[in-house]
Amino acid sequence: MTDEEKKWINEADYEQLLRRWRFSPAGDSMFVGETGRYYGEALRKKRELLDHDAQVATSKKVGW
């Protein structure tokens, strides 16, 4: 994992992480190996900071 990737993940909010998770092309290096595990954990932790209604609202805002 590069310092730039880690910095982006740490500074991104839940919506930014979720948007990238849903819309990145297959094979995006952000989701591979150590970086992918770190990303997934950060996404989970930031989601847990929100109540259910905020999670749903963010998901709807991001879309699919």
C-alpha cells in the first residue's frame, strides 16, 4: 500500500469510499491485497459511525 492510497482512504468519508467501491472498474488496485483489506476495514468502520437511516440515505445518494 502506498502512502498516497492510505492517506486517501483515511481522509475519505463513507460516501466517497462507498462510491469508489461501487463504481471502480474491475481490478482497481485499491481493492487488491493489503490495500484492499485496509480499504474494506475503513469502509466498515466509517459505516458503523452512521445510524441505519444515514447509511441508507448515503447508499441511495450514491446509487448503483
